[in-house]
Amino acid sequence: MKNIKALSYIAICTSIAFSSTTFASDNASASITTDTNAGKIKAYTCQFCHGSNGIAANPTYPNINGQNELYLYQSMKAYQNGERTNTMGKMMKQQLSSLQNQDLADIAAYYSTMD
């Protein structure tokens, strides 16, 4: 019975975490509220590969317009942390190296709102 309660609690917490546009940062006591306008400003270097509208001119680069906000954020964190080591992994890690969690969240929010 304890296992069922624990699993239910985990499922509820996961649902709540994924339904919000507020991201938990690496510091458990802080949260990040996104700002799409700030994201547009911070995303200026992204456009060279992903296009100004989130649609890449080069077919080897992913289109990120309208992509899920949490997915974009987690992808950028994975590149920063060296967890994504695909062909562009090193370049993406370098591009994202100076950005903080707030920056990533704002950029993710910006691209997720594009049609």
C-alpha cells in the first residue's frame, strides 16, 4: 500500500511539474518564470543556425519554432552538461556555456511561442 501511495504522489508531482511554465532551477529553493521578450533578445546567436523564425535554412539543423518549451529547456541543459554528444554537441555546449538557467528558460519560452 505504501508503494501505491508513493507512486501516486510521484505521478501527481510529475504532472504538476510538467504543466507549468515555471522551471525549477538547479537550486531547489528557486524557480524560474519565463519572459519571451527577454528570450527574443537572448536568442540572437541561435538564429544563425536555427533561423530568425526558428526554421533552420540548413536541413541538418533542427527547426525549433513551436517546439515544446520544457523540451527545449531540457535539451539546452543537456548540451550544457555534456549529456548530448551528437555531431553538434560540442558546438552547442560552447554556444550555451555562458547562459544561465534563466536565459535558457527565456529562450525556450520564446521559441515555443513561434508558429
